[in-house]
Amino acid sequence: MTQITQPHPSSLIFIPPAQLWIGPAPHLSDLVKEYLQKKLCSHKGCNVCTTCTRIRDEQHHAIVWIKPEKQYSVDDLEPLFKQIAFQLESAEQFFFILYGVDFLTTTCANALLKSIEEPPTGYHFILLAQRLKQILPTIRSRCVVSSFSHDDDEYKSHPLFAFFTGSQKSPIDFMKIIDQSKITERESIELFDTLLNHWMARYKNAAQQQNLLNIARADKIIKTLNHASKELPMPGSSKLFWKNLFLQLHPSS
Ligand SMILES: [Zn+2]
């Protein structure tokens, strides 16, 4: 993932009504807690007071955490709509943290639009997602967007990685690994990005060495990956996604 901006959360004095943070889920989760501690703790995020502890435990009274299991349903947003109907005391701040907005359906997005655009005084939205490309434009255009990079290396040691870089080819071994795998759609997207970066680097290398055979090979794989990127796994479809990609890259197997 390329890094677009990396604003330090505490540097924002004004809190935008709606923010969209892009990055790997666990990383964003830590960052958002750090951010909320800075905003709500009277010592600007001391990390030890009751406020800070409650934020870390997701028990703070002025924050609603929304983490849908799979794809969003309007029911997931119900706590948000219930809360936002209440007017806050002046100077009171309230936050809604929405995880995985990559998987916001159009219906849910439409239900959210008005609240995000003009939330009642004191209410703020922080939307967390893995990829900007997956976000509905109607949502994206109403948010202040920040991107947070992630470390590629974590996924280079993933057991599936070797099957897509040429170092392992056996379809039998692949099927064994994928059937035992508990890879989620989020991890799949991270792994996919790592693979794409890997092949781009190999293409560049081959081009520098003017190795035509390797250029052609990398080019073919990048094209297949780009094609596959149009249908990245949705919740529950990760294994199928990897099986299809394996077949496309190893047509004889
Ligand atoms: Zn504190």
C-alpha cells in the first residue's frame, strides 16, 4: 500500500465531522484508540487514567464501536441512529468508529450519508477501511481521508505467498494449504497487495537486466493479478478467490 499522508492524529485541533482512515485493520484499531485518548483524556492521552483505559477496552460512554461480522446490515447501524437522536451537552464530544467500511452496502451507505454530512454538534465519525478503491464515492467524498501504510514483510512469510511467486508449484500441496487455511478477506487483500508489489519489483528487475523471458513472465502475471483485483474476495469468499487465482496462474494443473 502506498502511503499518501501520515498526519499525526494529535495535530488536528479541529475534529472533522467525518474521517476515513485507510490502512490494515489492526494498525488502524491501535491508531484510533490513541487518537481518541488524545481527544478525550484530560491529560491528552496519559494511557493510565480511567478514560484512557475505558477507551482501550472499548467501554467508554462517548464512543460507539461498530464492527460488523461480515457485510454491513442496517441493523449494525441501529446503535448509531439511536445515539445520534440525542442532543449533546455543549462541549461534549461523541465518536462513532465504524470498522470495515470496505464492506458497506449501498443501502447502508445511503442510510449513513445524512448523518455523516451534517452530524449534530459534537458528533464525529471515524470510518476505517483497508482500501480506498473499495469505498463508495458518495461516502468518500464526504470524508477527510488519511492513509496509513503497512509493512509488506508480514505477508511474505504467509504459506500461500510461495505458491504465487513460483517457488512452490504443486497443486496438491496448494489445495492442502488452502483447505486448512483460515485466511480472512482482509488478510487476503493484504496478501494480494504484497504479491502485486512483489511482481512489480520482479518486472522492474527483469527490465533493468533486459531479460526478455522474465519481463514477459512478470508482465503476464501482473496482468492476471490486475484482472483479479477487480473481484477481490468479499467476506466468506477468500478460499475460492485464491483457488481461482492459482488456476489462472497455473493453467495446466
Ligand atoms: Zn488518560
